[in-house]
Amino acid sequence: MRCPFCGNVDTQVKDSRPAEDHVAIRRRRFCSACGGRFTTYERVQLRDLVVVKSNGRREDFDRDKLERSIRIAAQKRPIEPERLDQMISGIVRRLESMGETDIPSKTIGEIVMESLARIDTVAYVRFASVYKNFQAADDFDKFVSELRPDAKIEE
């Protein structure tokens, strides 16, 4: 593993243990060249997933990109980081267990929305606003009214 501080390729593992979510291994590392200490996480990847965008473009699945978008939607919400980590790991496991290597971005978006809806409606609406490309306040009104079908919209 290359040292992020000096670029030395000879680093040593000082400690290994399961990460909090128990789906990764946390390794504390030490660089013998500069004395820097850093942490790496190692995850099991069952298969290489490819995301098929709506325009047909294909790109490798990026767990970090998925995590960033979910964390942005959940920003400043009372959701424990561990809960988000568990949700993200669950989404990735679900995608990997689908049996397909090519996954439409629409499928990923729907799974994320379904997962967010279960833990926080505000984060769900935030994610949906980007995913569904809301253009005006009316788009929010319509979407929220679908969340609460019993509420009457005044005209």
C-alpha cells in the first residue's frame, strides 16, 4: 500500500480488525520512510458491477459515489453514520446479489430511494429531487402530496 504522505510503497500493517459494519477490515498502517500513520479499509467485492446510464453510457460502479450522494441527501439529518453505512452496504450487497453485472442507473436510484424512505423522509425527498430532476417548487409539491395521499391540496 502506497503511503499517502510520501508515496513510499513499503508500508507495514500494524493492526487489523473488523470495521464497525463487519463488512470490511480496518487496517492501521505505518510508513517506515516518513513515519506517517494511516488507516485503510478492505471490502469484499463479489463481482465487478457496471452502471448503465439512461443515455446508454456505461461506467464502473463506484461505491464512493453512491455513498457521497446518500450522505449529501442525509446531511444535517438526525441519522447515525453507522445506520447510513449499514444502508449503503445493504444496497451494494443487494446490487451484487442481483446476478447481473450490468445494472441500470434507474434500478440503483430506485433502491436508494426505497432505502432512504424507510429511514428519513427528508433525506428521501432530497435524493428524489436530484434523482427525478425537479425543476420547480411545483415538482416538490406534487412529490410530497404523493407521499401523503390523504392530504388535500388547496387550489
